[in-house]
Amino acid sequence: MSLPRRTPDQVPGGQPIFDEVSLDATIISTRTINGKVVILSRYGDPKWRLVGQPTNKCESEQYVDFTGIPSGWWATMKAILWHYMRRGREGKKRPSPRAVRKLLTDAKPFLLHLGRLKITRLADVTPFACSLFVDACQQHRQGPDFPRAGKPLKASSLGHLYGAVEALHELSQYTSDEMPDHPWHGTSATHLAGLTGQGTAYRGGNTPLMPDDVFATLFQRAWLLVETADDLLDVRDKILSLRKAAGGKAAAEHDFIRSQGWADMWAFNQAVLQLRTACYIVVASLSGCRNHELGFVQRGACYSTEAAAGDEDEPRTYSWMRSQSTKTGEGLAEWMVPEAAVTALKVMERWSVPYRSVIDAEITDRRSENPLDPELAEAQLHLNAVFLAMTPNKGNQVRTMSLGAWNKALKSFAQNCGLGWDLASHHFRRKFANYAARSQFGDLRYLQSHFKHWSTDMTLGYALNESQEIALYAEIQMELDDIKADVVDGWLRPGTPLAGGYGRNIVSWRDGQAVTIFKDHRQMVRSLAESTPIRSNGHAWCTADDSRCVGNDLERTRCSGCNNAVIGPEHAPIYRGLHDHLQEVLDCDDIGEGGRNLVRRDMQRCRDVLVALRQGVTPGAASP
């Protein structure tokens, strides 16, 4: 179905969007420098400078570059993007600078496709031409320079390409070059890309979950460097002092660096850069922040608060980190972090001192040459950042480290640790969410001592600080849902032995054709996972509404008969070990008859569990 046609260059109601005469002079972006407005880009420019991007974007990502598409499409795409920037799309908020750039990037393959069909105007685009584009995208195979060489495009990539065509159709209605018909009647970009239907639920991307052993190796190596950072930075600061005293001559600093056990200056400089990566790994691992959120971190970002600790005598201290988040439009936000993250950020404050002095000198020089230099405002954005980098091919200019540079540094760090994992910055957020969910779930309870507010009630943290990033809690909840679903799926597999009162009930229910009341097995798993409180106490899955049962702590064998417990094959080694240790206790001659009876009872509970789990134990009473 086509959109209502509008008069070119008008919004609903007939008001002109822009004046044709002064179109090229129309201002696209500005910056305020020393109280005065400075124009950065105008409509007629081949590149539009955007403002409002996160500081972790490299220079090329600060522009909408029309020179990357055929020149015949410049006028149409400028009109479309200008309207998109000002008005957004129907029923949606105005786009971020990233979304504006992305629309042009995603639209380029379609524009090239139209060129191959000798179509030079959107007004001449037909649904047939669009269907040919869909076929071409589905038949396309990745080139040799791509990680997925020889493979078709992912469904998500297809969704972006087809979505751009729908956006061109909608937004072109406000220009003089209108696409007359919807590109594909009766369907949508998401459906054509295979992103709808059963089994296509979106969980926030396809970020792989970093294995525990990989994460442990990375974090241990990073934390070791953070702990010894002062020694390294003492040497660095001494070198800078010698360099300044020698007027920039390198002889004295080279002699000093060798006296400190370093082979040469290159090796030392690499160690200093690795320290920056180590600090990033520690903070990203313990905060769950995205790359741009860490890029926004300024010196002095951390502070602490105290809150009542219930029945405890001393109040608890909570550490917080301030930054910004643009992903969901939250703006200023805060994250609860453990002391280790605070330590790493303090190291980065010291690490970044020479880099911040370079930015300060740049600001002084630019201001003396041109008080209205637009780059003054850009430099100010980075002046107090801590995760900084120097760019040699730009005259050693210092700016916040870009996402691309971080991913290269992280891959290098992982390789130096002897790891084959293709490390990227976004892996840490997924791992953080997974660990947090597992902490709430019970098998990584040590995290609860770091982030004291985590409990079965995830909203408790908001009572401490309403500025926390909400999206992170949503990702933790998704991880928790996935973990619970995996556990329940194991319970409901035919033939899986289960012990414990609740486990025996599941076996009976499962073998009674329970799936017939659900649409399919997947729905049955999700339904049970969502309706059952599940957490691990180490030796069983507890489904009680609270954690007050003594079986969760003092009397572990009690779970064997508890109506809230599910004991699976993964717990069998624990009960076999308990049984063997209890046998040793039973052989002691100083526990009395009452003690022996308790030991016999607990040994029998262990034997009951092992029998139910088919672990080759003969039923019978414990040894006298």
C-alpha cells in the first residue's frame, strides 16, 4: 500500500520544508565557540558534519559523506536525509547522527542496484525492481576479505538493506522525487529477511558468550597489570622528566630504560599501551558498560555512598561510576562498580595525564590562532577523558580512543595471552550480564559481595540510585531467562533422571504426556521456566520462593526429600563425595550414638539421590 502523496518539499498541511532558493545555504550543523555560533556544514556541501556523536567515533564517522554514492543521487538523498534529520519517520523519534549515517550506508547498495537497471530516479522505481533487489541480496555471497567469506548475508544484514528501501519510499514522499509504490506489497522488510515467525525471537543481537576460561585468563592478566601499574607509570613519568630536561633528546631516556630492565623504548611503550587495555578490560568486565559509555568516562568519575546494612552494625559502602549513554537516549547515567573497577579508573587517570596535557596545549594553540576554530569545541569534549589515544598520522593529535582502535587493541591483548578467542569490546557486556544472571541464579554467588544489591528482586538497586542504566538490567534479565530455560529443558528431556521432591514430581508429570497441553516443547520449557523460581545452591536446584531452607546452607542432604528441590545428574559427584566423607565420619569413635544416627541418616539421603540418578548404588541402609 502506498503512502499518501504529498506536495514535494512539504509536510502535512502544506507548509514548505525549505526554501528552494536558499537550499544550498541552509545550515546543517553548528557549534558554539566562545559564546558564538560557528557553522560547520551547509546543505550544499558534499559532506555534512554531524554533532552529538559519542566521543569514541573516529573522524570519518562524524560526517555524512555523499561522495560515496553516485553523484546523480546526491539531490534526492540530501532531501531525504535532511527531512529524516528534522522530522524522523512516521511514529518514531528523531534519529541519532549514527542513524542518519547508517541510512545512507544501507541505501547505497539499492542505489547501485537501480543504476544497473538504468533507473536514475526514485519516481521510476517499481515493485518489480525492488523484488529484483531482494533476489540479488539473497544470492549475494561475502567476498574473500570478509570473515564470512563465501557465505550469504545474515538475516540481520538483509533486514537493514530491505529496511533502507522502505525508508526511502516513506521519506521520498516529502521530496520532489517520490517513489510511487511500496517496494513490496503485502509483506515487510523483516519478513523478507527471515526475521519473523517461530524461532526468530530477538534477544538484542548475536553477541557470542565468552567462555569462562577465556574470560578468566583475560581478567587475571589484566588485573595483574593494574596491580603493578604504579611501578610502570613511575618509570614512564621519569622518562618524560628526562626528555623534558634534555630538550627532547633521547639518549638519556634510552640509557634509563635499559637500566630498568627493558630491551628498548618500543618494548616499554607497548607495555604502557597494554596497561590501558588492561584497565579497559577490568572496568568493562565489572561495569557492563558499552564502549562509548567508557569513552565518555571523565577523570573523577567515581564516588561512593553509604547505605544501611540491615541487621549489621556497619553501613555498607557502594561505589559508583558516572558517564553518559546514547544507545537508548538515557544521557547522564551511573553504574554500580566494585572497588577493583575504581582502582583501574584511578590508574587511567594517572595514565592519561600526558595525553590530556597534549589536548590542553592544542586548545591553547588553536585559540591563539583562531578563537572561533570549530575544533576547539571538539578538543574540549576529550580534555578530561581518561581512555585516550594518540594518532600519529594526524600530527599526534590526542582524542578518545575509537571503537575500531579498541577492538584491535583487545585482539592483540588476547593473542598475547595465548587465546584464540576473537575478542571485541561488546563481548564484555554480554559476559557481565551472563555473570550477573548466574550470580542471581546462585552458582556465582561471590558477585553478590561485589554488587551487594543484587537479589531475586532486581529492582532493589533502583532504590539506591535512580540514575543507573536501566537497559543493563534488562539484558541481565534476558540472560537469566535463557539460563533458566536451559536448565528446565534438561529437566524435561525424556529419560533424564531427577531426584528431590520437586524433581520426582517433574518426572511423573513429564512422563504423563504433559507436552500435550502446550503448543510444543519449546513453549512448555519457557512456561515452566517463567513460572518457577529457580536458583542453584550448589548441590540442587531450589524452587522455593525464598532461601530460608536449611538445605540451602547447613543441612545439605535435606534437599533429597525436599518438595522444592530438583537434583540432576550434574549434582551426582557432590552426593557421592558427601557419602564418602560421611563414611569417614561414621568410622570416628568420638561422635557418640546420636552423632552416628545423624550420619547414617545423611548417608541414606545421599544413597537415595544416587539411586534415583542411576549412579550404580545399591539401595539399602547405611553401614553401621
